[in-house]
Amino acid sequence: MATLLSPPAAPRLALLLRRLNPNPKPSLHLRLPRMARAATSPSRAMSSPPNLRLSSWDSPDDPLDFSAVAGAAFLPLRRRTTKRKRAPSPEVVEVRAAADEPDGAAAEVEEKARPAKKGNSNSHLDKKTVKIMTYNVWFREDLELVRRMNALGNLIQHHSPDLICFQVLNSNCSSFSFLFYTGIGYSYVELQEITPDIYLLFEKSDWWKAYKCSLSHEQAMDRPYYCMQMSKLPVKSFDCKPFSNSHMGRELCTADVIVGRLTNLVLATSHLESPCPGPPTWDQMFSKERVGQANECLRILGAFRNVILCGDMNWDDKGDGPFPLPQGWIDAWAELKLGEDGWTYDTKANLMLSGNRKLQKRLDRFVCKLLDFKVDSIEMIGMKAIPGITYIKEKKVRQEIRKLELPVLPSDHFGLVLTISNQSENI
């Protein structure tokens, strides 16, 4: 899909252009989401934003390395009493730019960007096999955001899942203050006036129109944090239930979809409470909250005949114990990949995370209770570096700052794709 910027919109992309190319050629037109770049040498392909040092820390003299703890970047401390109006983002094209075009052009752009009325559901009436993807989308907007989202879109187009669950920590955090780990110390800062660019990039991607999204454009612009579900299959309803014990605004999201002619499948996703150690006690692992949320999910979802729960569970079998599966539930990876680790957060395999201390956890999971389906296969995706780009990461070792040239992957997590088949006669 080609999306062209009108001249009034071009100045708003100055920041993005400077990030992607330190010496850009003047242009008023940009193609999104596939941004064309001139061929560059390896050194020119690097991006080195000034704040990359903030998440880079590894010193053998330091007993704690919280940059290596998944989800440890931000710890919510207090909620603002007032809500500031968010300024439009300079990093992506906004549909409102079409208002400067003639009426016909504006209508055409608006139609392209509008979440689609998704296709003819009759094409799904004889469907027996269903493919589901779950992916934690890294919120690092300073690290090749457009290229990473393009790579994620390529994975979606390659695997063509029927259902997608994203766990998105949106960096639009104008209503919160945070403790931010700088890699050299801790600083109390506020992040504000940053809009949900990831959603806007998705919205303009080639694959978007094939799906119905659980969040409208307006909802995605307004919320500081969310999970998101997308479906090619007919959807009876989307729903969301906040966890009563969450300090981080976590929730259980569900989609009630129809497979074939009559078979109902409930797909649920969540991003359970993240471990966020910090001062003064350094023990804020939130295991109690995480276990409580897992049990609440399974209690609510247990009422359904066919149900899948997937997402970033932030689960640590050592600290949290075995995932609390009731009778009749299975862990799809454990069932289909017996003996394989299944680490979706892996600082060794994911070379983009090199320089962090070793952390290998099976944070992302599919757990299922299926009476009319069977699990066929599961695979890990997003494990390859994006060709042609690297970034510079600063790593502190004792008193010396070292610069590492590292590859860029779609996310700090690997994704999962589960395939199930319908065994019901009602297909």
C-alpha cells in the first residue's frame, strides 16, 4: 500500500527522518509502512539515538542487573491528577492530513485508513484449520520503529494467521510518572506527549484490511496501555476485563469468534504483571499479583467449551511455580515440543539484546482447553535479524563505556504461532 504525505504533513515527519537518516535528502513524500532507504554502508546503516545508553548496563562488579529483567524498564509510581491533551506524533502519517486534499482525495485516504469491514464471512464457513499468532510488540520507538513494524508485518503476511494477539505497551504515558532505569542509575522522569505510533503504523500496513481489530482508532489513541486482538474470522464480540489486583493497568481481553459454521472459539490474551525491581527494596517481582491474575483468567475462561489463552505471561517457573492449569487444560508448547525450552525472551538467541546479562525465560505461552479442536503445531517466529540495519548500544563495564554494534530484530520477544484443527461435526 502506498501512502503519500501531503506537503502540510511533511514538517511533522522531520523527527522521524532525522532518526532514520542523519543526512536525509530533502523530500516531501514518504512511503509507509515500507520506508525506502538508499543503499548505505554498514556504518551508515547504524542508528545511534542519544538515549540508547538508558537501557544498556552490564557490569560484573554490580550484583544486580535489572536491565536484563524482562519488563523492568518502567515501574509505575503514581498517577497524575490531570490529563494533558496529547500532541500529534511527528513519527507517522496522520489521516487528518488528508483534510488538506480535495474532497475526493481525502475520502480516498480516509477509506484506506479506516479499520476494514472485513471481507465475506462465507469464505470461512468450511474452515477447519485455524492459525493464531501472539506477539509482544516492543515499545522502543527510538529503535528503528518503522523497520521493526515492517518486519512484523512481513511475518504476518508470511504466516497469514487467522487470529492475532498483540501485547503492546504503548509509550503514550502522559498520565503516569515512572521510575526509569538509566543503565547507570535510576532517574524519576515523566514521559509525555508521545502518541501511539505503533497502532498508526499497523493501521496503514498492507495486512491490516484483512482483519477486524478489537480497538477502534479512537480507543487506541486514548489509552496508555493495551492488548489488541485481530481476526479474519467472524467475531461475535470483543471484551476486556481489568484485573482488580494490577498495579500496571493489566487486563484480560477476549474475542468470541466463529470457526466454520457453528463452532465457537474464545480467544483470550493478556500481559500479566511485569517484574519491576527497584528501590528501596529491590524485590518488586509482583509474583503474587501475576499468579492471582493467571488464576483469575483460568477461572473466567473455564466456563467456555473451546478457549485459548495466549500472551506475555511474564511467567517464571522458578519464582511463580508451575502455571496453574486446571484439569482439562494443556500448555501447547509443552504438549507439542516436549523437552524443548521454548524461551521467547532470550538474551543469547536474540542478538539485539546482546550486552544484557543472561536471561532465558518462556514468558509467552499458549494454554488451551479445547473440546472440539486439537492442537496441531506450534512454532517460534521473529528470530532472524532484519537485513541491512544495525544499531549502537552502549554498555558500561566497570568504569568504561563500550559501544556494541548489534543487529535489529522485530521485538525483544520472539512470537509464537499455534495451529489448531476443528474436530467438530458442526463445520
